[in-house]
Amino acid sequence: MIASLRRRDEWRFFGELPQAGRGLAAAWFGLILLRGLIPAVFVVFVGLLVDAVRRGAPITALLLTLGVLFVVLQVLAPAHGQVSANLGDRLTGWLNDRLLASTAEPAGLGHLESPELTDDLTLARDFELGLSGPPMSLAMSLIAGGLVDLVAGFCQAVVLAAYRWWAPLLVGGAWLSTHWLLRRSTVWDRMTGEVLDAQRYVEYSYRLAMDTPAAKEVRLFGLAGWVVDRFAASRRRLVDIRLRSTRLHRRWILLTVALVAGANAVFFWSLAQDAAAGGLGPAATIAFAQAAVGASALAFGGLNWALPHAAEAVMTVRRLEPAMRKAGALTGGERPAGRMPATEIRFRGVGFSYAPGSAEVLDGLDLVVPAGSSLAVVGANGAGKTTLVKLLCRLYDPTAGRIEVDGVDLRELDPASWRGRVTAIFQDYVKYDLPLRENVAPLGGDDDDVRAALAGAGAERVAGLDTVLAAGYDGGVDLSGGQWQRVALARVLHAVRGGAGVVILDEPTAQLDVRGEAEIFQRLLSATKGRTTILISHRFSTVRHADRICVLEEGRVVESGTHDSLMAAGGRYRTMFTLQAARFGDEEEPDVRLRT
């Protein structure tokens, strides 16, 4: 039984509390014992006071003792509440630290994009928001209150042993049974598909209402009421699931009521018989009756509601740590990247799928990128372009084949060393709520280099280096989409100035018009001379100027060559180029070349 208890999340939860703060945890447990013991001592002294009054003995000391016990009990309650809130906040911080570490430390991205870990990651990330249970600071107060009741009920049940040996077993056992019987009808499994779906809707509706990106459309289309209604409906669905679970087990509730009523009836009938027969005096009768009533604190209460949620949050984070490290791990490599690539980057029969048994995103991909040249990658959505970039950045390892840099398997290189040679702007580049300087050089750098990178991207006038690029901060500013894109490009150019030899541009100018795009590429050409450049773009007016173009389809290279040779071949590239040209017309642009 003890071994089974130790395996429960609730038991392991209490073992984790000292990790959040040993002093606070010790004070929290100590106050639970003290607050639980005082009511039983109070009952004993009430009995002694009644006996002293009946005998005409002095009662001053007894009254003072009762007064002190009462005051201490009243003072300890709010103090314990504050300790609980502080411990809950510390526990939340510790859990977030563990979660951030297990999220950020893996070298790859598999743990963040794994469907198997999505639900646990959502639960672990949002446990303090109160979407599926009380925040940890409140939960710790509720748990403390529940444990105080348990200790108080146990201590008062022990008092009943002075009456009859069976009394604490009968009365205390009946109230304790509520924890098992009512748990069957009131505690619900949060990890079922139905509950998780409802939880996702709650989270989505909450973020839709609270986050800035959706704010414009929510107001423009008059969706505020719709968002609130969705959130309320999702919350009601969660409540309905719990209520439905309760109704399905109503017979356990009836059984619990019958058991508790029967046990207390037997005890009080026995107590009344002994008192009537003169076997018990008034003092003892009052004390035992109070103790029997106090033993009801052992009953099912808030502990059974708050503790499972809190324990689930803690154990979910603990469970995620090894799972995320495993899912995000990459094959260890220690070889420094040095000045690679010096000759070429080669994809040899590369295959990749995001999960075992899932569809192949890349399937036997063969591709060569000569060092110092430019390659444009085109293809329909889902062709594998972004996945190719992720593999080249070594955010994943291929599931088949290999990527070679100067003949060396990329998996043999130290990931940090290789990434020091690569810089990229992704479609979903990050907009840091930080000063412009840190947006361009997050790890720091010389201001002259930062200004040069901004000038290279045409972003030297967007803001001062110390200006925070977010509204709401003192002196903070909002940037347009095009301005942000130039700042992101400046981040790439700053990395190039720092020694990056591979430049990846994933839709780098989507927010710019044709003239702005041409200007940016003129600047990029100058700044990235001698670097290996890989461009992903849907704008064929830009793609056409790369040294070489490859067309991806179903994870394979189906065409490769210069713009002129691919147009002459009359294949897929020509079809895509012609369709786009017919849609937008022939736009006159500068003859921008990506040659290096």
C-alpha cells in the first residue's frame, strides 16, 4: 500500500515542494501540523474548563489557555495563507524555470513540434493561468486548508480513543471514506481527448481575446462578443464534463452519505447511552461530542479538487523534461565548423519525416550548392522548402541520407559551431520587444557594426538604437511590416559581418514592394559577397537572378538550372513563372544579380 501511495502524483508532488524553497516548504508543513493540532487541544481544554466549573475549581488559567489558543489559531491562518501564496509563487517560478530549461536546452526542434508532446506542453505552460484549475498560489492555499482539516480531524478522532477504542476507527473511518467514495464521482481525467479538446478551445479563445495580433480583426468585424461567447462556452463545456462525470456516479454519493450518517448515529447513540447511565460526566460528554464533530474535518473537501491539478502540473513538467530532451536531441558532433563551407554543401539522398510512420517531407533529395554561389529554391506549398532550411540549420537531423559540408557529414560538426557559420531570416522572424540595438545584435556588438547592418538593410532611420520596438514602453514605437523586415535583414547582415558564411533567406522581402525588394537585394549583394546564399521566394522576378534555381516537388529536386535554361526546358519552372508573370504583368526591375 505504501509503495502504491508513493507512486501517486500527489505523493510525489509533496516531495517536490522543497525544490521551490526548503525554508518555505518547512514552514508550510510546520504550520499545517500546528494548525491541525490546536483544535484538538482546544477541545481537551474545553472539557477541562467544564469540569472545573462543575467542581468549583479555579478556571483563570484554563480560560487564559483557551484564549491564547484561540488567538494563535486566528493569527496562524492568515500567516499560513501568505506562506502558501509565496510557496505557490516560488513553485510556479521553479516549474517555469524547469520548463524553459527543458524547452531551450535541446539542440533540435523536435520536442517543440512533436504532436505527442503538444498536450503536455500546453498543460505545463498554462497551469498558472487558471484555465483548467486554480493558479498555483491559490492551489497551495487550498491544499494547505485541506491538509489542516485532515490533521485537525485526525487529532480530534484520536481524542475519541479516550472514550472507546473503536470510536476513532468508526467516526474517523467514515469521514475518511468520503475521499475514496466521492473521488470516484468528482475527480475527472484531464488527459482524455474530450477534455483536452475543450481545454484547447478555452486556451484559443482566451488568447484570441487577450493577444494583440487578433485585436484589429476582432474589433473590425465586431467579433468581441463572439470571442467572449466562445470562451464562456468552452469553459461551460469543461464544467459540463465534470458534472456529467459526477452524475454518472451518483450512487457513490448516496453510499457515502449513508455510511457517514450511520457511523455518527452509532457513536452519538452510544455516547448518549453512557451519559444517561452516568458513565460519563458533562465535561467528558461535551468534549467527546465536540471531538466527534471536529472529526468531520477528515471529510472530502477542497483538497481533492486542488491537489490533483497542482500535482498534475508538477508531474507534467517533470515528465516533459526527459521526453523533450530526447525528442529535441541531435546526434552529437564535436568537430568545429571552422571556415566551412569552402567547396560545397551537398544533400545526398536526404529523406525526412517529422514523426515515425508519418509522410516523408523530403524523399531522396539530391542537391549540390557550391560554396560562394547563390541558389534559389522554389516549389508549391508543402514541397519541403522550409524543411530543407531546417535541416541545413541543423534544427533536425535527416531520417535518411546525409548532408555534407566540404565532404563532412553535418552530424559530425558541433551544432553551435556550425550555426555560428549560418545566418537566416525566416518567414516568421522574431520581433523582439527590445531596443533596436538588441533586435539587430541580441548577443551584443559594436554600435558601429549595428549601424552598418541597419544601413545595409535600409533601416538606419526606423528608430534610435535605444528605442524599444514595441508600443506600451516609455518611448517605444510600432514599426510597419516593411520596416520590421528591414530590421530582420539587418540582423542577418550583422551576423555576416560577424563571420557567418551561409546566408538563408526564407521569403526575405515578402513585406516589401517590387522596388523595395530590388533595393534590398542590391544591398544584400554587396554585404554577402563571397557567402553561400540560399533563397526561398515565391517572387520569380527575384528568383530568376540566382546563380542556379532548383524546383522541389514532393520532397525531391525535379528541375535544376539557371533561369534561362529552365525557361528553355519548358518544364514546371516555366509553367510557374508564366502563371505569375501573367497575373502581375511584366514589371521593369533593375538587373539585380545574386552572383557572389
